[in-house]
Amino acid sequence: MAGSLAHADWDDPTEAAPVLIAALAMPLTFSIAEGIALGFISFVAIKTLSGRFKDLNPAVIVLALLFVAKFLFLD
């Protein structure tokens, strides 16, 4: 998994921050799924707050919303 981190765009903070959040959340929550969910949510939130909403794919937005709903209603 650590080898995949080399492919991230570390020069763009809106790309690097969600990768870092997901990579740190996986071992801290003891769940790969929770880490991926937090990565999707943070990716959409950071892109939206930085004014780069047009960079988002609609499928990524839908997944992030589903993960938010999961955290709100199932946990």
C-alpha cells in the first residue's frame, strides 16, 4: 500500500490532503473501508471549499454523500 503513495500528486494540496487522510485513517480506525470513506469525503470537501468543484466527477460526489449518510445513520 505504501508504494501507491508515490503516485499521488504531492504538489497539489487538494490532491495530497485526502490521500494523507485516507492513509492515516486506515490504521487508526483499523478499517480499510473507513479510511477510504474518509478519503472520499475529504476529497470532495477540500475540492469544494477550494473552489475547484468543476474538477469533481459526479460519481465521486455521490459516493462521498453515501459515505456521509453511512457515518450519520449507521454508526
